[in-house]
Amino acid sequence: MIIALDGPAAAGKGTLAKRIAAHFGVPHLDTGALYRAVASRALRTGETPEAAAAAFRIGDMDAPDLRSGAVGAQASRVAAIPAVRAALLEFQQNFARRPGGAVLDGRDIGTVVCPWPETVKLFVTASPEARAKRRFNELLARGETPIYAAVFADLAERDRRDSQRADAPMKPAPDADVLDTSDLDPDEAFRMALGLISAKTRARG
Ligand code: C5P
């Protein structure tokens, strides 16, 4: 079973993807980390994003700055370059096709990476305010001193770049179920997601 979780930053899809993968006993790929790794590598080595993507190695995902705000913002810029996306496609599709299945989360898994009818597709979203509040609290918990308005503006800018790019823009696949987590805690989101997944798999027999 291949499960695709797409949606904007801070909608809760990463946490959800990990729990769903553990529940079904299948591996999970955070595809945002691939774009972050390419951005981090390009910043570190001075390579072009295209060259960094072509030279991508799994170890690049261990870069210490992978989760920084600067690398996240740069990731959404390099992710708009078609050659970067093309260089990362096969790795993602091979991961998805492992025997036994996989969970992948990102922006274009249901539309471009695994658009196949057998993929179970969820589009996980939340209001901009709920997402900004979550990201703000995550940063506080990490010991940073975030400014709410800046966090909100950063997410809005990332949404704009991710949904308006020409190549693989973020959007729900036509056969995706939309899960809005604005008013759900992580346990409720997990239960709802499992319900949607089992309804989908039952309907397919
Ligand atoms: O999810 P995360 O914030 O780690 O992703 C970083 C960036 O990588 C996103 O803003 C997006 O531009 C890009 N991305 C993408 N396609 C994916 C996953 C992430 O374009 N499947």
C-alpha cells in the first residue's frame, strides 16, 4: 500500500505520516527533506541547485542545518527548478515501490510522484492561522524567539511559491481526500486519517 500525504507547511502531515507508517509497519519518506538537503548542499558547497540535486546522496539528509528556517525557505526556491525536481523523482518513486508499501509526505506525491490509482492520497491542510500558531510554538519549544507576524508571513510566502510554481505545484490530486486539521489535535488527526485510509481501501476491495 502506498500512502501519499500532501499539503502545506505546518499542517501536521509530518507527524501524521510518521504515525501512519508506524501503524502499518512501512517505511516513511519525508520528501521535503530531499529538497532541504539539496538547498543545504548548494548553500554549503556553492554548487548550483541543479548540480547539488544531481549529486544528491542520502547522507545529505543528515545536514545539521536541515531544519533551519533559512534552509526551508531556500528549499522552496530550489524546488521550483524543474531539473532539481526531475533529479529527485526516481529516488522517490523507487522508495514508494518498495515491496510492502510506503508512506511519503510532501507537496506533489499524489499528483506527480505517485499519481497511480492504487495510491491512497490525503491532502492535509489547516488554516493559515492554525499553521502559524503551530510553527510559532515549535520554534519556542526549540528555544528560539520567534515573532508571530514573521512566522505567519514566512508561511504565506512559502504557500505562494509552492502553489504557484509551474512545475508540480502543491494541490490536491483529483482523487485525494482533504483532511483539515485546524481544530484537531494530533490524536484526532491520526484517527481521522486512519478512517479515511480504511474507507478508501475498503471501497477498492
Ligand atoms: O515540507 P518541508 O517544509 O520540509 O519542505 C521544504 C520545501 O520543499 C517546501 O516548501 C517545498 O517547496 C519543497 N517540497 C516540494 N515537493 C515536495 C516536498 C517539499 O516542492 N514533495
